[in-house]
Amino acid sequence: MSHELWFTTAAPDWFEALPLGNGHLGAKVFGRIDEERIALNLDDVWSGDGPRTVTVTDGPGVLAEVRRLLLDEGDQLAATERTRALQGPLVESYQPLADLLIAASGEPQEYRRSLDLRTGIAAVDYTVDGVRFRRETYVSTPDQVMVWTITADRPGSIDLDLALTSQHPVRVEVADGTYGVVGHAPSDLTIEYRQSPDPIRYEEGRGIGFGVALRAHNTGGSVDVGAAGVAVRGADSLSVVLSAASTFAGWSVPPGRDPLVALREATSVLDSLALDRLRERHLDDHLELYERAELQLGESPELPTDERIKAVAAGGDDPDLVALTFNFGRYLLMASSRPGTQAANLQGIWNQDRRPMWASDWTNNINTQMNYWPADLTGLGECFDPLTDLLEGLAASGAETARTLYDAPGWVSHHNADIWCATWPVGEGGDDPVWAMCATCGVWLTAHLMEHYRFQQDLDFLRERAYPLIAGAAEFVLSMLVEDRDRRLQFIPSTAPEHHFVLPSGDKASVDLTTTYDIWLMRELFTNLTEAETALGLSTELSKKARSARERLPEIGTTTDGRLLEWPTDWQPSEPDHRHQSHLYGLYPGAEIDPTRTPEWAAAARASLDLRTSTGKPGGWTAAWLVALWARLFEPEKASAVIRDYLSRLVSDNLLHRDGDIFQIDANFGMTGCIPELLIQSHTDTIRLLPALPADWPDGSFRGLRARGGLSFDVTWRDGKITAATVRATHCGTHQIAIADEVVNVSLEAGEQVDLVRAP
């Protein structure tokens, strides 16, 4: 059961509905019988009317003053406030698309609602008046459509009505048996945390246009299409095929003005379908990706998913629910990030609000990055492509931002981004610099490019896509470094993302000399640049400057009680249990802190974590990060306790992360990316198998987890001991692999498979 979510009731709200998607078109299926709702999203339907530019008029002058306030006067409060002058427009918001409404009649019995992760099909099975019905919904990547089907075991039993509705103003278009709607997203929208008497504004001929089209294909009975919708009477079976398109034409140009163009595009997709192969083509595509990896942790209780969650919250033991959580995260990444689509945003691809929390944007000081932690590790390298696309857009936009704000070469990206590739600190002077002023978000994002190369060993990717972005980020950082009185190189302005420190005066500030977070990022960036050039056979002046600058960065400091410093001074933190663990970046997702190689840093990181987790309860994405941090410190029981707490408090009945009325998908992706750190680690020169196995996972197996260097592992264990282990290589190489207390050297040819431990 580690591949199925199932329930005995329909979803009570949007949160509990089951998610489907192909990266471009998303759907949430409620599973209601009489008034079914399938909520739809399209990844490129956002508010706004085209690209914008930062409107700051004297960025370099403001930067010089911030540096003076910090270097000469030591006035962190004034420096923090002065950075507000660098803020540009707020980001735009990801939008809902439409709802497909399906009206039927009858009181269902023997009801079962399910999502099979292996097939990507949401199903509802039920009986009405002695007739057994089955509904299936899936979103096809090969054919770019959503398919909803219903069958009955008695001919002529299907009577229902279909219609499309939207929160946006739409009009119905009917032609040649196709029913559709066209409309526009808001041209102007006030982000959800700002007040406005008119927060959602539509203007004719502005904003991203969209079209949604569907056709109903029946066996038996009749289908009538009109302005009110589609009426189906007396059918034996029915397939509804839906397509959608927008007028979005790229981040750097205004969208097309005529939504009918989008409807025609959607309709043309319906024209080209081979109906008899839709399901087969969907399954072939889905299974090819999904079957690449798997985690199993014992037997599954024969209980609906919601009851299993409640049982864990009551103190029950259900390791297989952890495996289901892992497998679900892979499914969600497949559904919200595919080649050619937008990158997964704060809600993946699923959003029901025109003013969603935090704009449902790309939040680049942890959340976007966390979305992609599982991609390469769990065999979903293709799903990483949209992140590279996003970075290339941010780099193009961020080059202008770097020049305007800092008179700097290269490119920069700050905390928030949207479909129009905003790269500046947002807020127009009204947002807190504690999160708005984070000029190294692009640096962190480039680390993913180097990690992608390490897993995939694709030199063409490194040469053509990754290296130019890494080099551009390095150009920017090198130009921003200035000497302090000790001739150390400081990156100014610098923050510990979203965390204030308290000054002796009692005031809270956030901008300072180089924080530990930024030191880790710059050290890693410069190392990555050198590694990339070595792999490509290059030796540039830029990398020479980077190597020299790396040696002159501030040291990683510790407090008198042994913790890693978060800021250059041991300021009082405003929140000792703060959700961000940015000063521990060097432990995870970075690779500089390791208990065996750097025990002093590891001890300082452990002390920092002890303080961070001594009070309060972590939120969802924080919990995911904590799992990996504890795993890297070889603390499996602490990691396992975080996972149990997460499953007890922070998920909906369908396992999607939910904190009150807030949905963010980063926690789902983060858990799937961090759980494997307990099972396999490859960030050092030794690959470790079961480095931090929790005691409550005594028996289990994983298949297809990846290691850096182009390796894939299958491992089985019983009573905490490895009973079988196999490694496969995509590229030739020699690797050190730690199995229990033994380290073995294994040389592999491309395509070779070796049994490291053979099952008895």
C-alpha cells in the first residue's frame, strides 16, 4: 500500500482533493458523486501583463551608503532600513484556471476514492441503486490533456451534466461538439499580505488570456452540447477529454491579447488525439519515470490513508506511511515539473486562490530549492529541467538588476521571483529587508546546477547550460566583495534569511556584514566554478580570482557556548527556534560539514540544532530540512522523531503539507529529498549505505536511489543489517562505498552492475 492513497469518503475541501498533473495542466479531484468538482490550474496563468523593470534610481549610491553604515559606523539598524531604497515592485501571483463541474444523481454506497501513485490515476468506485460505477481521472503528459471517464456495469445508466466555471470572468464558446470557455487572468493584483480597496483588477485586452476546451465521447445514449454545458443521457460509458492553453509567450514579452487564440490551441490538441491510446500512452510515460525508484518500510495496515495518519498522531507505529510519503513526493514532482513546463512553485502546480499565500511564487531562499532536492536523488532528472529554464530566465533578468542596483556584472536574484522573472528585492520600500534583501538567492540556485551534473555526469549540460550561469553568479559575487579593516572580503548587504537579530538597544535588525549563510554559499560557488572548469578543461581568470577570494572570506565562527555563528557578531536571535537553518547550509544541502572530516564544525552544528529545536514545533518545510541535518550528523532517532511529528501535525488526510489554512508543497518535496539521507549519502568522497537508519525501520528496502558519480543503488536490510546491495553505473569510475564498518573500492564501467552484498 506504499503506492496508494485511499479513502471511504469524498474530499471535504480543496486541500483534501487528490492532485493530478503533467507539469503544465494541474487538477484536484474531489471525488464527489452528485456535484463533482475538478479544480484546474495551468502553470503559465499568472497575474500581470508582461515584464517589469526595477525602478530604483540610485542603486549604487544606496549600496555605498549601506556599506559605509556597516564598515565605518557599525550601524546595523540604519543599514537595514537604508536597503529599503533598493526594493522594486512586488511579484505577481500564480492563478487558478477553472473548475470542471459534473452533476449526477443518486446516493452512493460502497464508496472508495483512491490515487494510485504507480499509474497517476485517481479513481472513485461506488454503487447507486444496484449499479456499480467507476470514475477515473488522469492528466496525460504525452497528449497534454486531462481525461475523465465513467463506466457502469449496467448499460444506459450514465446521466450527468458537465460545465466549466472560473473565478475569472469568462465567456462560453461552443463549436462542432466542443464546449469551452475563454477569459483573462487579472492584469493587476495586490499581493495577499497587502491591503487594497480593489485588490483584483481586470482590464480588457490586458493580462494573460486562457482557453479551456472539452469534448465528451460516449458509448450509447446521447450527448448534447450547448451554452449551458454538456448533457449526457443514457450512456453506457463516457470519456471527457479536456485541454487548456494560455497566451503567455515568455517572461520577457507581453502576453497575447486574444484569448480565442488560446482556445483554438486547446481545441487543436483535442483534434489530434488518438482516443483509443490515451490511457496506454499515459501509463507508459508515467510508469517509466515512477518505477525508477521506490522505498518500502514494512507492511501496510489495511486502513484508509486518513485513518493511518490519525493512528500515527495517536502514537501508533506505521513505517510504511513514511514510505508512502516518500513515494508521494516523487509522484508530485512528476506531476508539477516536466520538461518544457514552468518550475514547481510554492504550491507545485495546484492553487485555488486568486490571491494565494505569498503569491504562490518562487521563493528562492529555501523553498524553490527544496522543491528540487528529490529530483536527481530519486531518478527524476528530467523533472529538473524546468528549474534550469527558470534560472536562465532569472539570469537574463538579473543581469539588468545587477547593473541597476549594484553597478555589478554577472547576474543576481533575490528572495522572490514570478513568471515575469522578477529578480530585485521586492516591496517598493514597504517590505521587511529581513527577507526582501537576500542577494545570494541566485548563488544558492546555481548550486543545484552543479549537483545535477554530479548526479548525471552530463558534460554537455555542464558546458552549455550550467557553467555560464555559475560563472555569471561568480562574476556578480566577486564584484560585490569589499575589504574590511582586517582585509577580509565582505559581501554587503548580507542577511540570515528571514531572521532578525536583536541589538543591545533592543531594536531588531537584519542587514549586517557577511553572515555565515552567505559565507557557505560563496565558498561553495567558488569551489563549484573551479570544479566545473576542471571537468570542462578550462582555466579562466575568473576562477583564479574566485580561488583567491575564497581564501580571504571571513572564517566560519563559533559562539562561546560552541554553536555556529549566524551573524558576524553573536547577536541575540529574535527567534531561537527560527524556521530557517541557513547558518547550517554547510551541513545540508552543502557538503563542507561532516562528522568524520570536520568534527569541530559538526559539533558546532549539533549545538546549533539543539538550540533551534529546544522549544516549539517546526513547520512543514523546516521539518524536512531538520531530517536531513540530523541525518548528516548520524542522528537517526532525532530525524525519525521529526518525521513522526510531521505526519502527526502537518499533513492533510491526503498527505499534502498543510499548516492550518496554508498549503505549501515544499515540505512534501523536502521530505522525499531528505528521507534518503538516512539511507544513502554521497556528498563526501565515500558513499555511505544506511548511514543513519532509524531503529523503527528495522526491515526495508529501497530501489533506484542515486549517488553522485552516476550511480544507482538497490539495498535490502533486515534487523538493521544490509542483506543485499547492488550498484549500477551510468559512467565509468572508481568509488569508495561504506557498508556497515567496511569501506570497499569498486571500479565500474558504464552500464555495469555489481552485487556488493548478495542475498542469502
